[in-house]
Amino acid sequence: TTLAASDFEKLQVLGHGNGGTVYKVREKRTSNIYALKVVHGDSDSDVRRQILREISILRRTDSPHIVKCHGVFEKPCGDIAILMEYMDEGTLDNLIKNQSKNINMNEELIAKIAKQVLQGLDHLHAHKIVHRDIKPSNLLVNKDVIVKISDFGVSKMMCRTLDPCNSYVGTCAYMSPERFDPETYGTGGGNYNGYAADIWSLGLTLLELYMGHFPLLPQGQRPDWATLMCAICFGDRPSLPDSVSEEFRSFIECCLQKDSSKRLSASDLLLHPFVKDVDYSVS
Ligand code: ATP
Ligand code: MG
């Protein structure tokens, strides 16, 4: 069966992104709820390229920790829409902002989140896909605290040729130090490997969940690009409070190694004591 926009009723806007809008929709026939990401037909070619890349990545991935795509359709006006599973708790970013509403952040919960994102990343990396924009607002959660990676707009398929013009993608704040270095990133030179950059971004994301604010800068600071780059490349590793466990401290250190060749891979990190025996399954 082919999908059509008229099969769905828009219930509300869930979010606006770069070039598109995500709606909560109900399928008229089944009453099933989905998220529908729509990119306008008149968007510029970058935006269209991004959504097409996102579609091809969602089609080639199948993991409980990557958002599921149920179909794609194009409206007569040229809009492109992706039908995705609806994640009812929104993003980890919401979770940071409304802490304690339903869910209280603690190490145990962070370990559950870490393990799930690592499983999603391990799957992506095994398929030679680098996400390149891992951050709280691209990780979706549902009521059972199942976490899924979403938003593949700037992801990269490593099997394709490297495109040096396309190297500054993603959100600056979560970018790893090597991504600011033209010698190693995007040019295919040096020992750059894009997979390690996703691990850095995961480390920062988990630290932000714990601290409640972006970890590399004082709370409340809205920095310019240069300040951010200095903090990432030259700043000290963010200090964790004395109260954190040795396992959590060590896990974060493994993710936030400035030298990308010393950072552990997703599959190695899944064996780390902080997450190894964690059970996140729904009880
Ligand atoms: P950005 O450039 O801000 O990252 P984007 O264009 O890449 O945005 P998405 O991140 O895919 O768009 O989606 C924008 C917002 O819509 C998300 O931050 C989230 O709040 C909401 N959203 C996206 N997908 C879903 C989903 N499957 N279930 C629930 N909410 C979703
Ligand atoms: Mg996003």
C-alpha cells in the first residue's frame, strides 16, 4: 500500500527543524499515532539533499535504538514527508529542561540512556554510517525510557567518497576537537575517523544530562563560535563532582579523550563496567 498525506490527520506541531516541521499525526483508518517530518517542496537544494539522505539512512538501518521509519511520501506540491514512530516523551533535551517532572536524572538512568545510544551507534557504525549530530535534541525517548537516535540530516555514509566541502556540519557545541582541525577532518588525511566524533558527542550529551547544562561552559553562557571552539579544543576536561562513581567518571573520560585515536569505539564502550550489566528493558 502506498501512503498519502490524506490518510493522516495533523494533531499538533512537535518541532521545527532546519527546513522542516515535525507533526504528531493520526492515521485515519487505524487511529495509530505517528510523527511526520515534512520538508517543503520549495526548500533549497541543501535541505532536500538532507532529507533524501535521512530517508536512505533510515531505510538501511534496523535497530531498536534508531527511530523507525514507516514510510515516505511526496505530496503533489512537492513536499517530502517521512512517517516515523512517535516518541511520546520527546527529546532528551526536553528531559533536561523539565527534570523531575516524570523522570529524575541519576547515574542509573544515565547508564540506561548511555547503553541504548551506544547500541544505536554500534549499529550505525557497523553499517559505516556516522551520525555527526549526536546531541540531546536528536535523541528521542518514550515513557518506557527507551531511547532512539533520530535526525540523520547531516549524517555521512563513510563508504562514499569524502567530501571536504561538507565537513562543518552538525551543531558546533557537540563537535569533537578533531573536527575543527582541517588537517584531519573531512580531507581524508591524518588519522581522522568519523566514528570517534560520535563518541565525543555522546560523552558531552551524557555529561549534560548529569549536570543539567552544557558542560564545557559556565551555566547560562551563550557563546560565540570562537569561544566554543576554544573551550572544545583547548579547555580542560570538564570536572565531575566528587560524588560520581568511579565507573561513570571513567566512562566519561573514555568518551571525552581529546585525541580521537584514544577514544573507545561504541562496541568497546558497551563492555565498560558503567553500562555492561545495565538492564533497561521495560519491566
Ligand atoms: P534540528 O535542526 O533542530 O536538529 P531537524 O530539522 O533535524 O531539527 P528533527 O530533529 O528531526 O528536525 O525534529 C525536530 C523536532 O521534532 C525534534 O527536536 C523533536 O522535538 C521533534 N520530533 C522529531 N521526531 C520525532 C518523533 N519521532 N517523535 C516525537 N517527536 C519528534
Ligand atoms: Mg534535530
